[in-house]
Amino acid sequence: MLLVAIAAMAETALIIKPLTGDEQANALAQIGYVKVTHDSIFMFSHSDFLLSKADIKEIRYIRYGEQNQDSSLENVQCAATCSVYPNPTHDKLVIENAEGEKVYIFDINGRLLQTANLQNGNATLNVSPLPQGEYLLLLNTKTVKFVKN
């Protein structure tokens, strides 16, 4: 029984930290799908049960990781000069001065569409193949909604 409890504590999760309050962690194995609207993120189980809801403008960060991993703000704050532009965009999205190693683009239905590596906190992403619409860009230090025209 103790071994099962220890294994569960180290389970990989999608973790959302609001501007105020505690992190909300949902084990990846429990998440059936993620729905992103213009103002909220919803996580549903495989049987369409709502696991959690977060208001996008109230999110400090979103990350993948161990549920019991240290997540102090010193490790996740974006530099004051961190920027993502142009928004809206037609063909490319520029990321400058971000912290972390990877960037993820999700569609409005929560499907992962693109990943890229950051080089010294910078990247230029080709988003021209994406259809017009709203997308969510996840850095391990910042969440940005952008529009592709």
C-alpha cells in the first residue's frame, strides 16, 4: 500500500498555478481532453467529467511535471522583458527573452500542434500552416493566447 502511495505522488501531471491560491494538478493519465476557450481552460476526464477549470487571465503558469515537484515562483517567473509578437500573426511568432527550453502550441480543443526549442530564451515559430483561429502558447514561464489570421 505504501509503495502505491509513493508511486502516485510522483505521477506526471498538468499543473496550473493561479495568480492567487494553490496549484491545481491533474494527473495526465486522468485527463481525457483539454478544452480552451477565449477566457478559460477546462480539463475533462475520459468520461467527460469536468476535472478543473481555470480562468486564463488568472493563470500565473501552466507546466507539466511531478505533482510533488518544487514550484517556487523564483523558478517560473518570466523576465520583465519576455515578449511574444506579433499578435495577431499571419506567418511567424517571435518569442524573446523567455525562460525555459521548450515552447508548446495548443489549439482551442487542447490538442498539441507544435513544439519548438528555445535557444537562449528566443525562438521564431512558423505558424503559417495553422488555420485561422485562437491558439494557446505555453512556455514553462508564461501562457499566451495568440490569434492566427
